[in-house]
Amino acid sequence: MAGTNGKQKTVRDMILSLGLIVLAAYVIYLFIPHDDTEPETKPVDYRVELLTAQRAASYPVAAPEGLPDTWKPTSVRYQGQDGEAWHLGFSAPDGEYVAVEQSTQARARFIDDTSRGGDETEVTQDIEGRTWIQYTGGRYSALVLDGADGSDGSTTMVIGTGSFGQLATMAQALKLD
């Protein structure tokens, strides 16, 4: 009989220990702050990178002018090698992502890589006297400046998760000269 009583104590002690561990974990969970909201995106200052890119690139580097303050610049980079790639990303007022992309890389490859597999549609938009072609189906929707003249060898795109209206707003604000 002494053996049975010892086993009951061991099982009871294990259950009590497990209960205390669960209780302690719950108390710790209660005191850890839980914030499920998206962190606020910190805007970046892209003026220095823009000036650098404008001096270094063989094409007119595009940047928006006159966008409302509700459009927050979130990322910027210029890579002079491998296609002179310019990138300027923004968070639109509703939180969607919109970016300006330019490069001297081969046009078809640049469009496919940048839109993440977007396909050209037959839809075009005339914005500020320039024709932009819509691309859909990739990770990002895109407006691609019709480069039929190929004068500077670059491709200009406005891409993003936003609507074509938001992409057009960015395209309209671009200073391309």
C-alpha cells in the first residue's frame, strides 16, 4: 500500500506543478503589451539621393512634385551599376504602396522584374501629355511610360499595390524633364 500512495503523490505533484506553470505563463502573458496595429511608417528624406541620381544617371531621373503631405516617402535608392536603377517608394494616403522605378536595363526584363510578372494590357492612359501603358497580373500593378522613341534608353514605371488611380496620381506628379 505504501507504493500506491507514493505514486498518487507523484502524479498529484506533477499536476500541481503543471498548473502553477500554466498560471505563471498566463500572468506573464497579461503583463506583456500586445499591440496588433501596424507600426507607423517613418518618412525618409530622399533629396540627397535624388540629387546624386540626377547627376550620375544618363537619363532624366523622375521624382514627384506637388504630392500632398499625406503621401509619405518610405524608400529610396540609386544603383549606378547594372542598369542605373532608380527607386523611390511612397506610402499612399490609404496605406497602399506606390513607387517610381527607372532603369536603363533591357525594357522587357526590367518591366517583368519590377512588376513581378505583370502582363501588358491594351489599356493606356494619357497623363500630362504622355502615354502610359497598364500592366496587371503581377505582384504589383504598373503604369509604364510608353518609350517608343527610346531617346534616352531608360524605362520609367510607376508600380504598386494601390489602384491605377493612385498610380496615375503619382505619374501626374512626376517631373520627367
